[in-house]
Amino acid sequence: MAKFTFNSNLIELDIENHPFKIDAMEVQAKAPAIREKMNEIVKNAGAETLDGNIIETSCKTVCGAIDDMLGKGASAAVFAGREVNFFDCMDLYFFVQSQVNDFTMKKLAEYEGVAQKTGKKGKK
């Protein structure tokens, strides 16, 4: 008898000793809104002078994107007890995004492999 059991399809991350479980497809669904937030940073980076306000606003924007991916309050938890700086925010953002992308690509490759095997069985 064939048997099916569900695997965990959540991405488990440990960020500064804070565990997170995220659904890659939920993050992908939020991607357009997150991209819009990140485009704001690009616009600010084009300013002739980067003052403290622009950097602070950019950090808040990236932290908002991180919260969109990991869950409300995630950036506050991760950065608790340390000074928030722009590059730390960006490093974390791109880390999470790369984990989501890697997981998604791995799952799609698995499905493609199954589809190819299934297609070959039907041909004789």
C-alpha cells in the first residue's frame, strides 16, 4: 500500500538565537509589497547627501520588510540590545530572502523531478 505523510514545508531559521518558522509561499505572496518598501531605500540612496534621517528611515523600512517576512516584531527581537545599523538590517533582509528563494527553488526542482519520472513511466 502506498503511504503519504506530510513533510514540514516551513523554513526554520535561527537568527541571533531567535527561532523563526516561515512559509516561503507567504513570503513570496508579500514580495510585491516588500519590493515596494525596498524601492523606497533605493530612492533615498539617490539623494545627494545621506543624512541621519535618511539612514534612520531606511533602517526602519528594512526592519518593516524583515517583519513582513518573519512576523510582526521580529526585527525588534533580533536587534534587541544592539544598535541597529543599516548594513546589519540589509544583511538580515538578504539572508532571509536568500533562504526563501533557495527553499522555493529546491521544492520546485523536486516537483520537476517527480513530474519527469511520472512522465517517463507513462511512455513506452
